[in-house]
Amino acid sequence: MSSETSSAFGRLFGTGLGARLFALIALVGGLHALLMLGLEVNRFLYTESEIRRLQGELSALRQEAEELRAVLRHRHDATFREQLARQQGFVYPDELRVVTRPQPRAQSDGGQGDGARGGAESAATPDPLPSADEAR
């Protein structure tokens, strides 16, 4: 029985067209398996990078939530609320807010800066800021 099976296999795959067809199918199957393996590795790496990115985003959101809880704990503290409003740029109606802009640094071209502005021109008038009444 084994000699009959062996001779049948030899007749089908041993020589000629059958052997070439078998080799071609095996080659295409192997390439397909490698392609699928590569795609799965790529998907795995992408998923891992997304997990790391989302964990960082979650950490930042948790930090922000904790900061907001700290603000909430001080909601009845008038001094804290006033300082919070001042950090956001609000002033009382009888106060004047002065905004200064830093002077441009002197560059290595002899202190001329970018050449487009002089010293007096760089101290431009600041944009108008909202007062506490305008923000309501």
C-alpha cells in the first residue's frame, strides 16, 4: 500500500507540472503567511503606541481633575477666587492693568535685532484688556 501511495505521489508531484504547481502554491502560501505576520506585528506595535499615548492623556486629565478639585475645595474662599480671577487677567473697575512685553534679544549681528524695528518702535501700545465689568 505504501509503495502505491508513494508512486502516486511521485507521479503527481515528483516531476513536471505537478511539482512546479506544488512549489508555486507553497511559495505563495509562505509569502502570504509572512505578509499576515507582518501585518499583525504592525497592528500590535500601533496598538501598543496608542495605549501609551492614551495612558499619558489619561494621566494629564487626572492631573487636571485634581487641580479642578483643589479649586472646588476653595470655592468659598474670597481671596483665592480673587487671585484666580487676577491670574486670568481680570481687574477691578478702579484698577489699571499694565502689560509689558519683553524686549527682543540682541542677536549676533551687532545688536541690530531683526533690523525691522528700533528700540522705540518695539514698545508698542498693548491691546485693550477686558475689565471685570466687561467679562460679566
